[in-house]
Amino acid sequence: MRQPIEPPPEDTVAASIIKALVNKTINDISYEQMSRIARRLGRMSSRDRGVPKRVADVLADELGPEKALQYCDKALAAGSIKAREYDEMRAALIFPMVRTEIPAPTIRRMAAELVGGQEKLRGDFRKLTGAGQEAFRKPFEAVDKDVKRIKRAWGVK
């Protein structure tokens, strides 16, 4: 008996968002909101599932524009969506918002904080390395003096 051929898994924005919901990688929304989002994305036509603007509209309807922006930031950080898709979704969510209400992109702020922390860590390491050299220099000088004194005492040059 022939086995039915399974269609290849979808590689769309909607599928990525649903996977993020199901895997609970982003779980700061209620179960009811997750269910409504998954149901609406599942009912979309296959063409619309690949359009980031359509997916962003569903998120904005269910979560509100600000929460949808946070969700998109977290989905990008979790690796659920690509950067291009993120930019398109973010643009679709920001466009209807009043300019004063637009929050700074969380993921870019987090990246800047990470780079700043790394630079601070490098500076601290440089300071520690210099202090470490100073700390070891005096004992080694004392050992060198002791070795020279012992060589003179034994008559070895």
C-alpha cells in the first residue's frame, strides 16, 4: 500500500510565529491570546502567511501595536524570524502609530548594551592584566635577587 506523500513544512513567517507560540519560547502573553493568534494565522491563505505585514496585522489586532512590537523583537532575538521579516513587520506595526508612542527597538538596544558591556569587560581585563603584572613583578624580583645572592655565595657566575 502506498503511503501518502506529506507536503513539505511551510517556511513562512506565520509558521515561524506559530512555532514560537507552540514551543513557548515567547510566553509573556496569555494562552487565550496564543490560541487566537494561532487560529487566525492557521486560517490565512498560504500566500498571506508568507507576507510579514499580514502576520503583523494579526499580532497587532490580538496584542495591540506596542505588545506586538515587543513580541516581534523577542521573536527575532529567539531566532524565530529573519531580520528582513522583522524589519517589514516592525514597519507595518509602527506606521499607524503616533510618533510619540513608538518605542525604541528592543533588540537593537539590547545589542548596544551587549557591545557596551563587552567593551567594559575588555577595559577591566586590561586593568587586571596590568595589575597582575605589577603583582607578580615584585616577587619575581625578590626571587632574582635571592638567586644572584646564592650564586655569589657559591662562587658561580
